[in-house]
Amino acid sequence: MNVRGRRGLSLMAGLVVLLAGCAGGAEREYAVPKTVCGVPVEESAVSPLLPPGPDLIEHKDSLSKERGHCSITVNHDGVISVTFSRVDRDYDPMDESQSYKFRNRQRVTELPFPGRGAIGDDTIMITAKCGGGGPAYLIIDVLVRKGIEADAAPKRAEFRKFAEEYTAGAKKIIGCAV
């Protein structure tokens, strides 16, 4: 190989290393939160929903006994949004009145607490029995901006794990008896 060929090869190798270094920047520079919207959540439940980036910011109302909203941004982009409210009525997430919340809605069965659920590409809604004084039901709506279009089954499982863990934790914090 001549000198010109070796220089070209060296330049190409250097460019590959440089580009690999830039692509390798896709890491989390923030700590995965131990709580989401004031509710303790295992890192393994929330981590799969969070993208890489330099900063994570939580924007939240204080966790009240009646209703609240919270969102998490990474790199100033909305990633997770959680809304909860205590209501007297048992809203069925599969009812037509709730269909506007979902794309590709499917029923969630076998929740770890009394209630009903539905999951879509980027939304999950859980209506859980609450009791303990106050309205009888707790509704949790979770929206993830990541979407679940690719590898739907594993991503829905990750999304569901987070929503179930969040709902169980919220029920404890707000004093649900059921």
C-alpha cells in the first residue's frame, strides 16, 4: 500500500472513531428517580421509560388525596405524564367514552389490586378500587412520549409494570383501604 492509501485509511479510521464517540454520547447523565410524582417506584419500573440525556426534571403538583398531575422531562422534552383523581364512579377504561385516550387499545387483565385497566401505544389507564373515606375509586392515566410502536409486547410490559407499581404506591400514600 502506498503512502497516500495509508493516509486515507488512517483518516477514515480516525473519522470512524470520532463518529463512534459522538454516537456513544447517548447515555443518561442523570440519576433515575426513586419517586415519580411523590410515589416511590422501583428503578427497574421507571428506567425503561426514560431516554438518555443530560438532565431530568420533574414538574408536579403536591400529591393530594383527590387529584394531581405530574410530568417528567428529559432534555426539556416531555417523557412521562401522570394524572390521578379520586372519583365516585367506576370508569371502565375499555368503555367507548374513554377511547379518545388510546391508540391500539387493549384490556389489561389480572391487575395486582382490585380494578380495571387498558393500555394503548402511549397511554395506560387504570381504575382501582380505593375506599378508606372519600371517593371509592382512583383513576391513574399515564402517558409516555416514547410510544410503543416497535417491539410492542416488551414495551407494553415495561409500561404496564410502571403503571401498576405507581398505582399501588399512590393507593398507599393517599390512604386507600382496598
